[in-house]
Amino acid sequence: MCASCALELGLDLWCDGHAPTGRSALAAVAQLPPEWDVVARLWWVATGEVRLDTLVVPASTPLPADIRAALGR
């Protein structure tokens, strides 16, 4: 689930018994930067979860020069 959906659905995602966990999670999600999805994808590359050739980052996404070079941009 993406951050926007989590924030939109709010505490309805958690049962009453897990509401404190839900509040903590939503507070953390609310602090994510707008480019959180790109950061997550790049983390997956850095940890070896995915390879660069399977990574989908829109060409319009601003990236540091070394990452653009690794992506062949």
C-alpha cells in the first residue's frame, strides 16, 4: 500500500487492538518525503532486492548524477 492510500484510509486499516501501532505508522508515513517511492526503489537496488534493469523510475524524476549514470540516463 502506498503512503497516500495509507493516509487516506487512516486508522480504518487497523483493528481497535492495534490502533496505537496504526497511529505510530501513520505518523511515520506522514513524515515521508514526496519522493518516498523512488527512495524505496533505490533502497531495494542497494540491498540487492531488485536489479537496476527491473527498476522503474520515471525519467522526469530528479536523481543525483551518479544514480542517473547507473541508470544510463
